[in-house]
Amino acid sequence: MTTTPATPLLEVTDLVRHYALPRESLFAPPPLVQALNGVSFRVEAGRSLGIVGESGSGKSTIARLVMALDQPTSGSVKLLGRDLHRLPRAELRTARRDLQMVFQDPYGSLDPRQTVARIVAEPLEALAETSRSEQRERAAESLAAVGLRSTDLGKYPHEFSGGQRQRIAIARALITRPKLIVADEPVSALDVSVQAQVLNLMQDLQQQFGISYLLISHDLAVVNHLCDEVCVLHRGVVVERGEPLRLFAHAEHPYTQALLAAVPRAEPPVRARAQPA
Ligand SMILES: Nc1ncnc2c1ncn2[C@@H]1O[C@H](COP(=O)(O)OP(=O)(O)OP(=O)(O)O)[C@@H](O)[C@H]1O
Ligand SMILES: [Mg+2]
């Protein structure tokens, strides 16, 4: 290990993102959407953090800023001590090896004209360090890790079910052997029966490869499956944080209570995480 134990895998400090909307009149200032208003959290290596909140609370804005796909108004995102928004472009590209993303929509996030082999190997191409044959080999390994076969490499996304497509998206995220995967609503577009399979796969990968997740969801039960800690986001501010089961049992903030009441379940699901050996 080159990092000291004190360096968190991810450290987000006072993150603010305001969007200026188009002016309504020449003389009025442009209206501001305050999507994030000072969000801070840490993810230690091998631990996972959930972000829950209703639609529009700022969850995907956090994901985009952590992935450095968007610039913050102020605040910082540090991955293993490196401030991603201040890194030169070439260094950011290398830092992305440790940081991958899985999106909500397994239909829209995979290019329909590319083969699975190309889709899964795409993050390696950005790093430009591997030969074509090595890329194919690594893509086959990644597919095996998510329960698909190397014979699937030559197929196209439309030949797979929604759950299988999300497995392909996870295989693509795994190919650089990342330390952190940002997953924005990874199962909410899937059938309920398939959701549990994909969550179980994500849990297996967490244990097998020591991956951390920054898992974004509107559903506390999904977060409970994979995360050690959860932050509740409301209008761009973290209003409560803690262990998922504690929040299930004793939510203190009225917004968290309202969020729990909106989940159509009589009881929280049993936490299925195995203890690390
Ligand atoms: N590019 C943008 N320009 C202007 N406003 C934006 C932009 N992106 C996000 N917003 C606004 O910022 C707020 C937070 O959006 P965000 O997408 O982060 O919410 P979310 O919690 O992910 O919601 P959902 O659960 O519906 O995905 C919303 O009010 C949204 O309209
Ligand atoms: Mg979103």
C-alpha cells in the first residue's frame, strides 16, 4: 500500500453545485438552482456508502461531480488524496482507473452498435496501455466475474435481458479493477425479481475484489443491502447519516421518516451481508 491508513479512498468536502438557468428578463438576474449546498462525506477503502433522497435532491449531481464529469461551484472531491477537479487532464485519466460508474438505464448506457467485447473493454481504451488481444482477454475475465460467458463477447446489447445488460455494464466498470464504483440507481430500472440478483452480484464483487460502492438510490432497502453507512440527502443537504439498520429503526429527521414511510414494505429486509473472514 502506498497510502497511509489515514487517507480515505474518497473524501468529499463542502461540495456546492448551483446551476444558473436562462434569464427570464433582461434586467432580472439568472435564476439559480441550488442542486448541492455543502455536502461532505468520506468513504474508507473497502467500505461502502449509500446516498438516498427523493427525486431532485441532488443525488446524480453528486455522482457527476465525484466522477469529474461536471465541475463544482465550490468544494472538493479527493480520491486517495488527489483533488480530481484540480488534476491535469492526463492525470485525471489515470485516476479514473480507480473510479468507475454504473448508470441507471441498462438500455441507454450501452452503445447498441458495439459488440459486448468493445463495450466492456472501452475503459481500457481510454488508458491506451493494452493491446487488442489483451483487451479481449480482460473483457472475457470481466464477463466471467459477472456470470456471463466469453461466447457473449461477439454479441450486441439487444441480444440480452435488462438484468444481463446491467451485468455487462458492471463488467465494463470492473475491467480497470477499480477501488470505487459509483452506481446511480443501478437496479431501479429492473424487474423486482432481477433486482435482488444484481444486488447479490454487486455484493459478491464487493467481497471478492474489496470494491467500495458509492451507491445512489431513492430506496433505503437497496442501500441496506450493500452499504455500511448511508447519507440522507434533502434539497442538496445531508440531513441525517448513520448505519442503514439504525436509520430504519430510529430515523430522527422527519424527512428520513417520510422517506421510510414512502417505501411500500412492512419491514426492512434482513441485512444479508456476510462478515469479512
Ligand atoms: N444541468 C442542469 N441544469 C440545471 N438544473 C439542473 C441540472 N442538473 C440538475 N439540475 C437540477 O438540480 C437538482 C438536482 O438534480 P439531480 O439530477 O441531482 O437529482 P436526483 O436526486 O438525481 O433526482 P432523481 O432521483 O430524479 O434522479 C434538480 O432540481 C435538477 O432539476
Ligand atoms: Mg438522479
